[in-house]
Amino acid sequence: HAPLVNRCQKGSAGPWGYGQLHVDHQASAHASRLGAVAMSDYDMGDVVAIADRKAFLDHHSSSEVAEALEKDEMGYLDQSSWRGALIETVETVDS
């Protein structure tokens, strides 16, 4: 999926980054028991670091990008039962 995400950037200004996190179900169940909290069925997340707000909006408002990602995810993700987003703006200082 990472190579596709990178291709979807279409040469926009960087830096770009992509990563995935897959849950360890046994460790999560153990932590849930220790913390006396309910287990979640959440099992994966990804992070796409995008250089600036304009690049973020260009990327996420593109129907072409959405269609390419959805096609790539078919058979792996249930498109009807997921999708959430957390957005964090990080200010950087150029050296």
C-alpha cells in the first residue's frame, strides 16, 4: 500500500511519510484485562505524514486518489465498517 500512497502524492512538496500499525491481539487482550476496560475490535491503523495543509487537502479531496486507494484495499478491508481520522498539525522549525 505504501508505494501506491507515495505515487498518489503526484510530486507534491514533501516531506511525505507512510506507516502502518497492526495490533497484537493477545497483548491487547491482556492489557484490556489488566486495565479493566473492554477489548476493541480495532486492528490496524496507518499514518500518512503530509508536508502542509494544502497538500493534505489536495490529497484527501481527490476522487482519483480515493478510487485508487479503495481499489487497492478491496479484499483486505471492509469499506463499510471502518474509517476514522485524527489530524495533528505539527509546526516545524527550518534549520
